[in-house]
Amino acid sequence: MSVSAEVVGEQKMATVSLVRNTWSLSKVQALFALPFNDLLFKAHTVHRENFDPNAVQISTLLSIKTGACPEDCSYCPQSVRYDTGLEKQALMEIAAVVEQAKVAKANGASRFCMGAAWRSPKDRDLDKVTQMVEEVKALGMETCVTLGMLENSQAKRLKDAGLDYYNHNIDTSEEFYKKVITTRTYQDRLDTIDAVRSAGINVCSGGIVGMGEEISDRAKMLQTLANMERPPESVPINQLVQVEGTPLEGVELIDSIEFIKTIAVARILMPASQVRLSAGRSEMTDEMQAMCFFAGANSIFYGDQLLTTENPSQSADYKLFKRLGIHPATA
């Protein structure tokens, strides 16, 4: 059987299986190696089989606790180890978070995501966060948080509060991960994802491209996600936003075609997942974003800021949606 035929067969298997896939690294790499038009055709076909191709889910992300994180993630301006000029902020008050959620809902967001710069939350921190989850969910929105590493008992508390999604990215391949982060292991991240899944919370997990990794690292990252016992329901693909003062400032920029191919491969490997076009959109042209939507991206973060980095304005997003004939997906 030819590589092309093998890829098509694997694609069909992935399309009908919503639980567990067994993608080999060679098959994933074969997808990346396809001619661009062939890859996009396959990805768009899978996308149409599983989603409305003109609907994009809109999430809003709010930093509820900013800076002073003890981790050394080389891409992150919130690390206490790097001088990025970021102003630290303590955990927000519940009422202020709820007001932000109301604004997000009024502007069309169906999911409200709350991020706190912790290595892992203390139980007393969760007292406040669980109230935030309960009150945002009472607005009729989906809820998501990203708080760092979790214990099983903490994941259960969040589930009991009504949390819909927990974000915990694996970032890259296990091999390249060691060059980016040393304060926690790859297995630590997988363990948190397991705790979230065991608690019955939907998983949001993806990665960052453009950190100086090889194509093989992108393939391994997506293979890890797709081959989980149950792939993440939401898969954010971030383009590195280079921040002055972080170790990854000045790294060679990823080619836009390679980024679009990563979106397409993610769509083929995880046909039932929402693939989010995440950080880095401020540096993308409208045409690049349009190609990402065609390749299978069907979720974005909406709002002028993502935690601490820039994001396209709401008016710019709606103008682009109108030009493309795209509408916000309902929750």
C-alpha cells in the first residue's frame, strides 16, 4: 500500500472513531509531508464531515491572577525568572470576574476561560475559583480554567462546581519539551490531564509552535494528543508570541505554511475535537487565518488580550467573519 493510501485509510478510521486512535509517528509525518493542497483537501473534508464549516466557537480568556509564576517556561512572560516588565496582580475578586464574563457573553462568547499563573493551586485558592466557575456558569456560559497542575481531589472539586473544560497544554514533543521547561516534567502534564479526565471534565490541551522545534516535534505532539484514550475535546494551536525578556525572544519565526499544515494535521488526527486558532493571531494576516479556518480551525479566543499578550480586536474579528461568511457557533 502506498503512503498516500495508508494516510487515507488512517483518516477514515479516525473519522469514525471518536474515542481512541492509534496513529503511528510515520503516519503523522506522512501527513505533514503531503503536498499542501492535498493535505488541506483531506483536512477540510474531515472538517465538513464533523462540523459546520462556517461556524467558529468563540471563547474569551481572562487572566484572573497574573505573574509571579515560579515555573521557567521559556515562552512565558509571567515567569518570575524573567524581566518582562509585567505587572503582577493578585487573584481577582469574584464580582469583577463575573462582570467580565457578562461583557464577554454580550459580545458573543459562548465559553469563558479563566487563567491563573500558578505552578499548582492551593486548596484555599480553589475556594474562590470554584465560586467563579459557579457564577459564570449561572450566566449560561461554558466554563474553562487553567490553573497549573492538579491533584485528583482538586479536579473533583472543580467538577462539582460545574467546570466544563480544563486547559493544560502539553506544549510540544516530550523530547523538545526539556529544552523549553525544566521546572516540571512532561509526565507531570500528562498526569494532570489524567486527573481532569478522571474527574469527568472536558480536556483542553494543545501546544505551541514556532519555538525552534522541528516538524517531527510537531508531529509527536499531535500524535500524543490524538492517541490519548480519549483525545482532548478542545485543541488550541498557538503560534509563539515572542516576548521581550523571555529566552525565546528572537527565535526564528515559523513559516506560515508550516503553521497552517499543523492546523490541518490536527484536524485530521482529531476529527471530533474543536481545533482552536489560539495565540499569535495578531501577527497573522486575514488570509492566513482564512486558510487556517479552511484547514479545520473552528474556535478562537475573542477579545483584545490573551492573558498578557495581544489579540485581534473584536471589531477586526467580526469584520473578518463577515468577509468569510463565518458565524459564531452556539454552545
